Amino acid sequence: MRDSSLNNPEYKLLQIKNWTIYHTFSKPRTLVIELSTVCNRSCTYCFRKGIKKFEEKYLEESIIRKILETENKYDKIVLTGYGEPSLHPEFDSIVLKLSDISHRLLINTNGSLLQDHISVLSKLMRKVEIFLSVHDISYTISLVEDLVSKLGRSIITCIRCIVTVSQENLDKCIVAIEELIKLGIPKIYVSCIVPVNYNMCQCSCIDSTICENTIKQLALRSVFGSFIRNSFVYVPRFRSSTGFFICPFVENDSVFVRADASVCPCMFYAYELRTYIHCIERVNIPLVFGNLYEKTIEEVWNLPEYSRFRFLVATRQFPNCLECELEQYCSFTMNNLQDCWGNSPTCSYCPFARGLVYCPT
């Protein structure tokens, strides 16, 4: 295998029987950045509650400067992660600088501090998209109305909303979605919770007929008025047995930069995270391919091990642990280290690739 540095852009990736797979130098199209692991909310379903030894910190400005030095113009940059991005002390200046190297800028936020950043939002109206996590519909409506009063009605076209549904909050979510439609939010994403403790697993909407029928009926009703109000409801897959597998990170050529400058293939594999889908405890071992203190994003992206991983994900080379009849007894399904097809690491039980959960990329 030849050197994978940027001066040697092509190398042998895999040998499968009579086929040889080569990798050619490429660049990520989407950059997902975790500006902060600090958060001012404590949502019951947040992944933070399932992460072991979670440390609160901000991405250092030296890493931002290194990102800005790239010659690559990203299709989009997404500010998200396991904290609230707008809490970063230099949020405004970072957002303005990152907008220069991207065509689109997406901010995943709980919205609590958006009023403090009106100035920067007004400068980026044509390229920014604000993804609001809806926890309290009254608060969200009040926030949107305040943004409209300060930035004009056109700000509505920049707002997206994410509603996380469980069997316990199903009725409240229905009301929230209906109110968001009335408000004229263009895109409303519904997402199932991923249980991060055993007590939550019984209220998950994954494989729940009640949740599926209720949400789909609402989405169907909303279609008739969607062309008038310009609001569309995006419904997740509720069945883990469909065989569906498309990784949003790989499909969008996305890379995730953790707040400590580690480079990971996605958010789901960025930390040691415990989940309880189908009431089975699974542990995600962090999958880190490099660090921006040592290499550039392009250098990490083109490493053989990272390229090989993306190839396997792109060609769907994983079993579906969530529909396997041996799921309750198989030791492979307990973590992401290896699956029964011999993949290491594996994405065999990823709820994002299965379409069960909204993926912020």
C-alpha cells in the first residue's frame, strides 16, 4: 500500500476476490463542528446522559483558525454536538468566519441564546439555517415571534424545528407539530428518542405501532395544507426491521470535529455512549481517526483506515442487529467493535443509518 499523504492521492483500499478497490484523494463536502460540550439545558432524552466521563469544554480558537486555512469550500458547515454551540464565547466571530468557507451554515440549537446573536443572524439571512430543538412549544413560538419582530418575517424561511417523540410525550408532540405548522415553519423533523438508560427503553417509539400510526396520520393531514402554509413534516422510520440503511454522514461526505479537536466519522461514534434500544444495553466505543492538532481535516479524511470505513458504510456492508432474532443473546450486538460479518468497527445497530432518528448533518 502506497503512502496516503496528500502527495500520493491514490492507494489500494481493498482486495475482494477478483476485484481491487482503489481510493482516490477526496475532500469532505460537509463539516460538522462541535463548538461546545457545555449546555444550559438538561433534557431527559439527551445523549449527554448516556456518555461516560463527559467533559465540558469549548473548541479552541487555534483549531478554528486551522479549519479556516483550508482551500476547500464546503457545501455546508453544521454547528452541533453534545452541547449548545451558541454558548461558545466567540460564537459570533466564529460563525461569520466559517460562513466564508461554506455555501450553507446550519446551527443546531435549543434557541435559548438566539436573541443575543441577532446581529450575526441578520448578516447571514441568505445562507444560515437555524435548527431549533423543540422542548416547550410555548417557548418556541414566543422565540420565533421575537425573531420575526427583530429580523422580519423572512427569518421564518431560515428556521427548521426538531421534535423528539416518545410514547410518554406523544400527545404533546402532536400539539407542538400542529402549532409549528400554523406558524409556517418550512421544515419540521420528527425524531424517535434513543434510550440512554434502562428506564427510558419502554417509552421509546421505535417499533411502536401507536407512535407510527399517530405521527403518520398527522403528517398525512398536514400534506393538504402544506402547499398553502409551506410547512412539511418529515417523519422517521418507526420499524427497525425494514432493512433500510443509509448513513447521512457518509452520504453527505461529512466529518465530525469534536470539541477537543478529535476527528470522528459521526456524532454517534464520537464518545463512549450507552444506549438501550429494545432494552439491550449497547456501548459505543469512540471511533477517532485523527486530531486537528496533528493533521489537517483533508489528511485525516484520506487516511486508509478512514477511507476503508466510509467505503464499507457507503456499500451497506453491515447486518441489521435491530431485526436479528438472536439480538437478545448475541454478544456482537453489545458494542460497535465487531459484528457477525467480520466488520470492525461496525454500524450494525446505528439508529441514524436505519432512519429511526434525525441526524444533524
